[in-house]
Amino acid sequence: MAIVTTIYGDMDDSLLDKLEGKVDNDVETTTWVEYRKIGSDEIIHRSCHITLKEIPVFSSADTGKM
């Protein structure tokens, strides 16, 4: 059993419903997890991890400084 940090403090994951998802495309891979109290619709923990596959357009090796 694992402990999950929620908006109500640390809780044992056996008391929670877990929902996971993933988005994977040419630009990014995103995974996420949500926890709710069993029998409730209230999200009490949500976290995600994003991995970019391309350098963002706003980013550049040249900082523009002169």
C-alpha cells in the first residue's frame, strides 16, 4: 500500500479510486494520475509528467543578446 499526498493530507491509496491517462503525439508525451475518495467525484490529487519531443518555438540557442 502506498501513501498519496492529497488536499486533505496523506492518505493510504486503498481508500482512493485512481484514474490514469496518457497523451502521446509528435510534440509531447504526457501521463497523468488523479485520485478521488472512493464513491466521490471530488478530485483530491492530480499530477502529471510532460516530456517534450521537440524544442519549443519560443526557445532558441541564440538568446538575442548583443
